[in-house]
Amino acid sequence: MLIQILKRTQLAVNPADISAIFIYTVNHDPVLEVQMRTGEKFHVHHEPHCPNGDDVYQVHKQLMEAV
């Protein structure tokens, strides 16, 4: 099963390949970091107000439920 983490690019990941996920703050804006077992890192910025923006809290919840 794949879960889309970036709407803008339609990037989807397999939750089984994730090694870590966490939310941190940069300049008062939340950022979701998804670390894969291969060492790749994906950063998702919290932009729910944009047409193709992502809600990092919703994506985090989907990933946690899938694991």
C-alpha cells in the first residue's frame, strides 16, 4: 500500500519502507520529515491553505495508522 505524502508532486511512499517520521518547526511552520530505510529523507511543509498544499498533521496520522 502506498500513501501520498506530497500532493504537489504526487509523491507516495510505502509505509513498510519508512524508518522514522517526525514533525519539527522551522520559523514557526511545522515540517514533516519522513526518513526511509534507504537513507532518503523527504520534507513536507505544512501548507493546508494552498490548493495543492499538504497538511502535515493529516499525513503524519495516515502514516502512523498504516504502520
